Amino acid sequence: MSTFSPFQFLPPHIVRLIVDHVTGSSRVVFDGVCANSHEYGFLLKPLLWVCHNFRAVAYSRYCNNFELNLFSLSFGDLDKHHSLVCRTDVNYRTLNHLGYPTHHLARDITVFMDERTVYSGEALGMVSRAPYNGCSFPLARMLAFIFVKDTADRVDEDIWNDSLIVGTNIGAFVKRIKQMAPSVGGIRVKAANRGSMPGIANQYFGDLASQFYQLASRVEYNYHCYTEDSTRLQLDMISNLTHISYTSDSSIGNVNQFIQLARQNALTLQSLIFECEEDLDVLGLVQDAEGNHVAYPRLLTLKLLAVSIFDELEQPVFHGAAPFPIIQRLRIECDRPFADDTFFRGNAATLEWLDVRLDRLSASMLRRFKVFAPGSHPKLRVVKLQYTDDFGSELFASPADALQFMYSIGLGVAVQEYSQASIPANPELAFSPLGSHACIQVLSLPTLHPDLWQIISLIKSLPLLSDLHTSFPCLGPIPDGVDLDELPEHIISNHAPIGRIFRCWHLNKYFVTNFTDLTVCVLLLALACPNFDYAATSSYERKWFMEMLEKDIDSDRFKPYASRLRRLLFNGWDEKQD
């Protein structure tokens, strides 16, 4: 007769909390599930035997990523290149032996290899025999290949020239991987620490990446290389892509190939991301080699992070053409973002999310073309603005003029989240225009150093505000006839309750040297705002900040309100470290 435990009837959200607590809210290498090698293994293993619910939560949390090791590095060396989540060759059979199949849980498959294992046929043999021959991942959606430079330096270059062997092994290997993960829609390729490779090896690597890209509708390419002999993709093999993501931490990369790849898939692309240390010729995105206009009629997300885009003297190329007509999310962070309104033509009615870094040239362009005229962007909800050092030079008469211009960009009638950095200004000057934008829910002005009364006034004018980001505050002028010890009662009598939705205040130092009033301001604001229960600081200040809060809560001034204020301590200490 079986005996049931109350733990077997716990609701799923409680089970998740228990599992997260046991695993330290960290990613667990599942060697510890079946052996005691991991510090949490001896605790987590008994949970797996409680009941099906506990096993389901544990495995679904930590077996979504499966890894295949297809080269000769030891696991110790592997850890230098990647943080392991679930090692398939160790655990696939063991976890199934426990009576709970895991292959159907996999959503992401990561394959570690070097070039030698594939061109020699070793990789094909590895995935065709134990422990991988029985692996099937029917629900996997993302397939990642990480190439780590190891044995390739010792390979005879003549072997690379055997194109028959290379071509045969590539095709068979790609076919086998497709059988293992038939539903994969995304391919991520990372070339890590490739160093100096024979030229034919780069061609081979390009062939392999190109064949894998044919399996997908979305591709990601992460490039690390320090030689001028870069990978050559077979672009004519790759079509109908919906997502392209190119990342490179080298000034020598493949960005021009991926610009060509983007043009080639312009009619189907929905997301396009470039993050690189290279000069990005954005004109190559919107015009082909013959100078013809290229449009992206389905593109919803565009993210460009590069060294530079436009030259200062460059003139608009396509008057009236709209290359990104339905863009919704736009992020541009470059030295010279744009010289004309290329990115903003025709999409005023669809743009919802904007994150740009402006310099003198781009700010002048926005003014000249009147890109953000009042009421021009009805769906714009999130605006994040940054500025280079020369932003205000020779363009704005004063900081107030620059501030007014920035608000004209970011404070449309529907904006719910607004972030603005690097323009120092008087807080009263910065806060006063915000009162007419009552729909703002998240406001970030991290360079401002406000006093408590300016914060209270701001929260009163923004009834939907839930999150605020500023520099460390000061107490400001104390009302006449009010003693310091009487401030809590004064706040409650004259200002509470306000900001019923306000919950979080993010604080940063930003050249503030006097922290005397910091915790007092936080506690007084908590008395005014009934749901304010989290004051966020960086991990560097969190320890002393929380200790100062606790000390002030126990002082005579705040002790009568300690039960309310201790929520700040609970949430502050409980928050994960940055």
C-alpha cells in the first residue's frame, strides 16, 4: 500500500519555488542530479523522486538546452568556452534510466566542434553512434554551432584541398543533424578564437554555415577572428530568411557579406541586427551595387550597433523612398547615426520602440526634417535617448533649449516609457514639462540629482508612474516650522497617499558625493507612496545602502512606521545581485 506525502499535492508555483531554492536560483550542471559532484546535486536528487510534478519542474527548468560534444577537448577546457547547462553524452541515458524521458524537453541544441571533426568524418560518426544515435529533439527550435580552435592548427593543409571529402561530409552531417532536430527554425553559428586558419578552411567553414543556414528561417552569426582571411558564405544558397543577426568583436569581419545577405532577403526579413566593431555602410542596406533602391516591406525590428554609419558630408540618397515602411522597433548606436531621415520615412504610424544615440549631425537632421512633429508617432510607447559629447555644441542656445528638443522627440502623447541620459539640467526644469504626459509609466533621468520635494511633485503629476530612475537625491529645503524629526508625520499628513502604482526607485551615484540624505529620502517617500517597496542600487552600493536603511528604520524618527518600511529591506536583500 503506497503512502502519499503532502508534498505530492503542492501547487506548481510552490514546487517551482522549492526547486529554485534548492538549486540556489542558478543554472545547474545536471551531473549533480545523478551524482554528488555538484554542490546542489545531493539536495536536488531526492526532489526528483518526490513525484512527477517535482521531476517535471526540475527537468523543464534545467534540460531545455542539450549539448553535443563533437571534438576532443576535455570538459575542463570546454568550460572556458561555454557555460554548460546539460551535458547530453553524460546524462541522456542516465536521466531516461530514472524513468523520466527528457529529449522532448529540449528547445535549444548546442553543438561543440572544430573543423577537423567534420571534414574528417569524425563528427558524422559521433552523431551516428552512442550516446547520440538515439537522440531525437522533436520540439527543438534553435540549433547552435560553436567552433572552438583546437586541433585545426595541427591539420595538414593538403587535406583541406580534398573538396570531395569536405563536400560529402558536410552534406551528410547536415542531413543527420536535421534528422535529430527536424523542427529547428533558427541557426546560430559562433566562430570562437579561430585565429590563423588555412584559406581553404575558411571556405569550408563558410560552406558548412551556408548549408546549415538553408535549414532555417532565422540565422545568427557570432564572429571572432583576428586575420584578414575571413569566412566566405555561399550567399546564393541562402534565401527566405526572416531574421538575421550578425555579431563581431573584431574590426576584420564579414559585415559586408551579411549586408549583401540582408539585401538578398529584403522581401522576407522581419528582424535585422548588426553588432560589430566595424564601420557599417548602412547605405549598402538600402541600395544595391547598381544604386537601385532596396526596401524591407516586412521588417519590424532593426538594431544597428557599429563604429560609424554615415560620413558627415554625406547627402540623402533616396528622396521620398521608404526602405523600412512598417518598422516597430528601432535601435541605432553609432558614432554618426544618420545624415538624413532614411530610417524614419514612412513608418511614423508604426514605430513603437525607439533607442538612439544622437550627435550634433543627427540632431540637426531631426530638426531640419521635422521627423518628430507633434502627434506624428501615435504608437510610440518606449523612447530611450543617449547623446555624444558634441551633441549640444553649436546647435542649441542653452541646456534648456536642448532639453526642450529632446522632449519634443520623446514625449509623444502615447509614450509610456521615457529614458534620457547625459544632459545635465536643473531637476525642476527637467520635471516641469512632464506633467502633461500623464500616461508615462517608466521614467529614466539618471543624470538628474533631484530633491525629495521635486520627486513628490513629479509622482503627483504622473499617476501611472511605476518605475523611476534618477541619481541619488537630496532632502532639499525643509518646510517652515517643521523639525527634522517631524518630517515623517508631515509627509503622511500633507502628501500621503500618492503614487498608488509607484513601486520602484532606481538610484545611481552619478558624481554625487554627499549621501547623507539618501536613505531618509527613500523612507519618507515610502511613507507617501503606499506601494513603493523597492529602492534599487547597483551591487556595489547595495550592501551599505541596505545597512543604512535598516539603521534609519530602527531610529526613533521612523520606528513608529517600521512595520511598513521593512518591506524595503525584504525586497532589497532578496533582489538578485547585478
